[in-house]
Amino acid sequence: MSVMTITDAAADRVKALLAKAPQDGTVLGLRLGVKTKGCNGQSYTVDYAKEAKAGDEIINDKGVTIFVDAPAVLMIFGTEMDYKDDKFESGFTFKNPNEKGRCGCGESFHV
């Protein structure tokens, strides 16, 4: 089982973001992590990955590369990364089977 799966919509958005990244070879993919934030404890982070770090879980799927920070792996194991774009919101969404709760605004979660 993979640490994380990526929907077609998420892969398309990652490709679009990478197309806007500096094309000087410094961006290898996207980096997914978790940081302490919000009223429920943890929040997902997504940024450009400029290097592979020791302990990273590297996911190559649907033509994109996602680097998962080592400290986040256990918290997101089994998660599905999706992308929503509608008239009320747009952004990556995460269906995480390890989540025990989310804050009311959806910005943070706890496991």
C-alpha cells in the first residue's frame, strides 16, 4: 500500500503548478508535510520540493512526483490527495483515514 494516492484532478493541478515553477532544474516536484497549526493541532503544507531529504517518502504517480516529509508519513498513511475548484473554494483536499477530528473551518486536524 502506498503512503498516499493522488486523484487525476490533484495530478493535473500539480502539473499546472510545476509548469509555473522556475524551469532552472531546481524544482523536483511538490513537498507535502504537516505542521502544528490551527485549533485542532495539525495542518497540511504543500510547497515546491527542491531536494530529496533523508527519510522522504517519494510518490511517483500519474506523471507527478510528491515528496512526503518523513515526520508526516505516519500521520498521512493511506490518505487520498484531491483537488477541488468550484465557485466557493479551490485547493488541495485530503481524505485521511487517520484523522480523528477537524476544526470547524477545515484548516486543521488531529490524529
